[in-house]
Amino acid sequence: MNKHTAAIRKAQAAFAGAAEAMGVSGEEDVQELVEEARYGKQQAGTGGMEEALRELKMKRHMKM
């Protein structure tokens, strides 16, 4: 294993479970986060990615 492969595996291990911890479970959730971060909250200056994640979690709880 070369140093690049080792670095990628280390990053993968560090991020393991991050999506689940944030409440992101599929492509739709990821796309929504990207769109909110790119076009919505950040440009409006009202919270950015952290606010988008909070709102996504709230929406997911309401669906259940």
C-alpha cells in the first residue's frame, strides 16, 4: 500500500458514520444539503451549512 492509498483509507475511517450522525441517508438528502449550501442559506447570510443540516434533521423527523 502506498502513501496515497493509506491517506485515503485514513480519511475514510475518519468519516465513517458521519452521514448517519448528521441524519443524511440518501442522495436526496445530499442534494438538498448541496443546494441549500450553494444557493440558499449561505447567500442569504443566515447560517450556512450548519443551519441547513439542522433544518434537514427537522424535516426528517417530521416525515416519520
